[in-house]
Amino acid sequence: MSQNQYPHLFKKGTLGTKTLVNRFVSQAMEANDGEAGGSVSKRAIDRYKNLASGHWGVVVVEALSADPSSLARVNQMILNRENLDGFKTLVAEFKKIAPETILLFQVTHSGRKAVKSHSSATALYNPAEGEKLLSTQDVEDIKNAIVEAALLAEEAGADGVDFKMCHGYFGCEMLRPGNVRDDKWGGSFENRTRFLTESLGEIRSRLKNPDFILGSRISVYEGIEGGCGTGGPDEIIEDLSEMEKVIQLMEELNMDYVNISAGIPGTTSEITRPTPPSLYLYLHQFRYARWAKNIVSKMMVIGSAYSILKEGALELADENLQKGYADCAGWGRQSFADPLFPEKVKTGEAVNYCTACSGCSKLMVAQKNDGCILYNDYYKDLWKNRNK
Ligand SMILES: Cc1cc2nc3c(=O)[nH]c(=O)nc-3n(C[C@H](O)[C@H](O)[C@H](O)COP(=O)(O)O)c2cc1C
């Protein structure tokens, strides 16, 4: 195994105006290890330094909350002014090791996927019992928080932001046909995409760096009634016609990339991250990336869900890139199993392959710090002692 075997994965390219040194993307992976107030911990900085040593083409920093009152993880990092110095340090330390890697911050609001103990804004539409229906102004405030977080990412030195519009979080809920709000944030396609168009417009008008990368991760098909990738609020069968319009809109908005994902962790988890019994669901993710490639003309397409294929992912990723079915290949759990993955592939060193054991997810759901329980002693111990 070496660089020569995977010429397309190691082919240079451009993302926005920046050079992409290879096509390996380390996907956003929450590790639930912020300090009090959602500040950046030493553990988080060390994790990203490890990823820097892997010399990925792109590293996406995990879901960072734009709003302290909506956390999906109790120790989720919060991208606000109070925590800015920590994010500056994270970027500086990362860039010392890997100045060539594109470093993106994923910005999010957790919506009703926030933990109840750490959430004040839980519903966007159709509130369940006990859930608060966000007012028109509440949604406006969330949009403003996302805009501020994106600008803080620029101030921290990140190369760009990834708008989290996937996996059932707030941005994703917005897009759904099931978003039946009767104000300016729901109902029509225009209203359901207003959050994206307005945030982007405001960010662009205030950014200092014209080369700052703007992209988004979407769940092409969520697998729930009225979810993204269905034909209406009462439909569950896949119908991608509207998501095609979403991608076209992203391109009209001059976004630099779309990161293709699917499903909702915790609800239709296997679609998002296949495990051994659902191995072949990765084929849907490949299909969605190829479908997106047929829609875009200039925006880059990042494909997801390669970890389940272990070493075999390399050949399939290379083939997908060669055939023009994606521009980059994204690894989530594999980046936990071996942060040095691309570098090891390049040099032919043995890689620690993710077995899709789900240990990282289970630690995360238990609100512990999470990471690879197979190869990392810290998380191995957390796993052993998880019930204590
Ligand atoms: C522990 C854990 C944390 C995750 N955190 C995020 C996140 O912060 N943002 C995101 O978009 N996806 C997140 N995901 C999804 C992954 O980025 C990825 O899409 C998924 O694991 C499938 O890719 P893989 O098969 O390569 O792991 C997470 C997944 C896991 C297992």
C-alpha cells in the first residue's frame, strides 16, 4: 500500500481558491470534550494536532455550537467570543504542523437534537409535548448566532466554515418538506431555504477574507416522513427532486462545496454510518455523491461513509474519484481510529482500521468524552468504566 496505488486520492486540486493537497477529508466528529462554558480543551487541541500530523487534504472541526443554549453534547464546544482564544490556539497549533491542510469549522445549532438539560430552543415546527415552538424572532436569533459563529471562525484563522444542514439538526430541520411553519421560515421552498440564503448573504457581506471557504453538509435523504429527500410532509419514500434544487441553490450562492451525507444519527443511524450488519448501505452514500456530481458544475462534492470498508475503502474511493463520482472522500470513524491515516497510506505504514464497532458513538450518546475505544487507551478505559 502506498501513494502510487491511489493516484486519484493523492491528486492535488483546489477548494475555493486554496490548494487541496490530496482528496482525503477528515469528517466532522464530535468528541464531547470541551471545558466549562464550551471552551477548547487541551484534549481537543491534541486531537486536532494528531489529525494535522495525518496531513489530510481537509480537516473539518466537529460540530461547534453557535448558541450556548443549544447543546447536543454536554461538553460540546461553543464558538463564541468568550472562547475565541482557544479556537485561535487550536488553529495555530494545527497549522504549525499542517499549514497545507484546509481547516474548516462546522457550525451548528442543535435544534431539537439538543439534550433536554442543555436546550432552551427545542422545536422548529410540529412541537412535541413539552417542546417549545421557536418564534419567528427566535429563528432570526439563531440565524444571527450562526452568522456570528462563522465570522468568529474567520477571526480564529480557520480556512472556512461548514454549515451543518445534515443529520436532523436545526439546519436540516429547516430544509425539510415537513417544515410546515406558516411564517417566513417554513412552508414554501423559498422559506425553508431562507435560513441558508440569508445567513450566507450576511456572512459574505461581513467577511474580511474573500478566500474564506463556505460549504455545507446535507443529509440527502433522511429516511423519515417529511424528511429531506422526500416529496412532501407526508411522504417517506426517497424523492430527490427537491434536494436537487437545494444543491442548485447552493451553487447559485457560490458555495465552494457540498458534503454529501444521509440519515439522522439516533433515528436512521445506519444510513449515516453503516455498521457490519448494514454494510451495504454505504452504496447509497456513493450513489448520492454521484447524483450530486451530476447536478453541480463548479461546486466540489465530498462523499461520506467510507470507514465501514476498512482498507478496501481506498480502492473504492480512488475509483469513485477517477470516475468523477466525487471530488473528495470523507472518513469519519476512521479519523478517530487512526488520525494519521492519509500519511500512513502515503508512506506504506500499517494503518489502524476502524471496525465500526460503534464504541465511539455509544460513548458519545452516554455523554462521555468519545473517541476510538479500540486503539486509544484513554477511550478504551472510558469504555471499560462506562457504567461506573
Ligand atoms: C462519534 C461520532 C461523532 C460525529 N460527529 C459529527 C459531527 O460533529 N458533524 C457531522 O457532520 N457528522 C458527525 N458524525 C458523522 C460522521 O462525520 C460520518 O458522517 C459518519 O460517521 C459516517 O462516516 P464513516 O462511515 O466514515 O464513519 C459523527 C459520527 C460519529 C460516529
